[in-house]
Amino acid sequence: QVQLIESGGGLVQAGGSLRLSCRFSGYTFSAYTLAWFRQAPGLDREFVAGINRNGDNTQLADSVKDRFTISRDNAKNTVYLQMNTLKPEDTAVYFCAARRALFISTSAYDYWGQGAQVTVSS
């Protein structure tokens, strides 16, 4: 059973930075494509970033493309989301997700973490 545990959320002022981490366990990490999603109050969950199995291909939502970076460390079974120049509209619960597949998807993931709150104050 795959388990995903996010950490690193919190409160930050606009313009600041945070790094989210997601620790993967249960199966072979390098066989899974990983992604980050977010959900703000009253809105649908949306794709933020994805990374393929060996980390040489990433995909970012247009809203974060110049500010966020996704990376993974297969030796540590961990995926990261580096968030820079944060804006109040980035406030949301951020979820880590995994799928056993070659390619990044913006929607179809099999496993989800419990979420980490990110709050950006103006």
C-alpha cells in the first residue's frame, strides 16, 4: 500500500518562499510518477506540478510556471515542491499524488497524501 506524507506547509508573507516535501513509502518509488495538486476553499482541486519517474521531465501549471519547481530524490523516496514569490492566491491545501506510470497526468492519480496547508498573507 502506497503512503504519501506531506510536510513543510505553513504561513508565509506574499513574496516569500516555502518548500513542500512528500515522503513516499510502500512500493518502489522510482516506478511512480509524482505530482502536486492544490485545493482552495470553495474551488476544485487543481494540478500544480508533475514529475516523471526518473525526474528528467516536469510539467507545471501556467499559474505557477515561473515561480514553482518540482523535483524528486529517488534515494530519499521524496518529492519536493519549491514555491517562490508566493501570492495570496496560492493559499490552498496542497496534496501529493502518485501513479504507477511512465507519463505525467494532470488528473489521473491512484494515491494521495492527506494534504498540507499553505497560507500566504498579503
